[in-house]
Amino acid sequence: MNALLIITIGLAVLYGILMLSYSYGWRRLQAFNPGEHAYTFHTKVSVIIPARDEEENLPRLLEALQQQSYPANLFEVMVVDDFSEDGTADAVRYFPAPNVRLIRMSDHLSQTERLNSYKKKAIELAIKEAAGHLIVTTDADCEMGPKWLETIVKFYETYHPRFIAAPVAYHREDNFFKKLQSLDFMTMQGITGSVAYLQTGTMCNGANLAYEKSAFEEVGGFMGIDMIASGDDMLLMYKIYHAYPDGVMYLKSRDAVVRTLPVADLPAFMNQRIRWSSKADKYEDKRITRVLALVYVWNVILLLFGIITIFHPTLVSWLLGLLVYKIVIELFFLAPVAAFFHKISLLPWFIPGQPFHIVYIVVAGWLGKFGSYEWKGRQVK
């Protein structure tokens, strides 16, 4: 028992240092205000949207893209239909905008042809036909404000990065489960910005990325990572970071936030998180791998401690102390992140969500390594 206590205290100290460093990084990361930058835009942009069975979501996204303040003659929207079985193709084909293009994967591949990653293939096909110098990717279930593209391009033309990670947030959190997802996702977004400032890792989300077409081509695109079902975001990010260590940046701006929907139920949530965790041992960026290992072991120890406490009630005070410590140190980091995303109102749900958070990390981390998941109707191992 003493050994367990020593290990737990040691992990708690390491975890506390980690969260304090993230808190420092987020607070020090400079916000970008597009209103302070006046430009005559010249960058040609290609917005790429892989889509599979997204008939219901695409009209909102395409409408949001038509409301952009960035000149319509300087960007194109390329929707790649990934063998959809609904009206996805028609939703794009009949959308009334001259800069919206439809690419059908069925025109390039046989439906019986097995791929390791359909999403990477969809992006790759679009990039080959893209007229833009700057590639911007998002997902079909996303929405954004009217200054989204303007902000990305102003940031790009100011600092000239090769790769830009930008913020993503959940919205329409209309029940407890969705609020928990939003808090969890917001934590990951805060860490993404923090590690970019601290230069201690590479993190991003494919719902809001931008990178130079030339950089994508120079690193060989998805070659070498195309055997992994997901990873069109972080694995590509590291390839570009490896080639251009000073060329990867995080865009901290409310005008650049993309909003997406939390999943509706627990099975969909677990499939999503297992998919995300399945990449953990594929990262060449071992700084992130080490952090993920620390976070996973810390949560395993907390879960184990909770189980042992059932049989040894004298440890209750230790367990409560550890949970209070975890909550305080995480809220210290999360509060300014929540303020940035205008989601302070969600913070009271953080405490009752702790048991779920600990258990899901342990289960999803294990199944990400040894299990399988379903993604867009396809079973992936």
C-alpha cells in the first residue's frame, strides 16, 4: 500500500507540473486580432471538406462559407464525396455558388478497393486539383463565423507559417453528456495552443487547419502515414514540423473558431475517443507520446485507487484529496481557456463529470491500442 501511495504522489507532482506549464503557455500565447491588420489580400485559398453521408450538415457549412468576408474570387470550396449513400453529392452539386466544387471519390477509386484511410485519400485527391496556394481543411458538420477565412489569411500573410492549427469548439450542448464532451474537448484545445507556444509538442484538429500546398507536397503528403485510418491532422502536422521546425503556429483568435457538434450518445463517443487514442503510439513526436503516457497512467492510478478504497475505506481521505487536487489544478488551467471560448458557464459541470472523465480515458486508451472502432460506417482496427 505504501508503494502505491508513493507512486501516486509522484505522479500527482508530475501531473501538476505539466498542467501548470500548460496554464503558463496558454496565458502567454498572444491572441491575434484580425482587425489590427489591414491587407490587400492576394492569397488563393482552397477549402477542402471530406464528406461521407453529410446531406443534412453540408448546407449549413456551405452557407457559412458563402458568408465569408474574404473575397469569393480568392477561394474555392472543394467537397470530396466519400462514397456517400445519401444525397451528399446533390447537396453540393445544386448549391448556388460558383466557387463550390464537387469531387467524387467514385470517379477515382472502385468502391470495393480497400484503403487504410479514406479521409486522407479524399484530401489528397482534392489537393491534386486545388488551385489554392493555401490549403484549409474543415469537416462537413462544422460551422464558422464570417471572418474565419479572413483571419486565417491575415495570420498567414503576417507570419508566413507553413502550417496553422486553429481553434475548434463544440456548440449546442443541450444536455449533461454534451457539456462533458465540450469541457473535455476544450481542455484539448487549450493544450494545443499551449504546446505551440511552449514548443513542447505538435497538436491540432483536422476541423480547422491550414497549410501551404507546397509544404504538403515537399514532405510527401500522407506518404508514410497512410496506413493509419486517422491522423490526417496531427501526423501530417509533425511531418511538416519536422521539415520546418519554425513553420508551425497556432492561431489564437475568436474569429478563427470553428464550431462542431458533440456526438449524441455513449457508443459514438467511445468510437470517437478510441479512434483518437489509436494514434498515440504512431506519433513520431515523442514529446506528445510521453505526455499521453503520463496522463494515462495518472488516470489509471486514480481509478485503481478508487477501486482499492472500496475495500479499504481508511483511504477515502486520500482519494478525496487526490480528486480535489486534480480538479483544482485542471480548473486553474481550464478557466482562461473557457473564457476564450465564451464557455465559462460550463465550468460548474466539470466537477460532477470527473468520474466519467477518468473512466473513459482508461477504457479508450486501452481499446485504442488493443481494440477496434467504427468510423463513418466502416470498422477499423
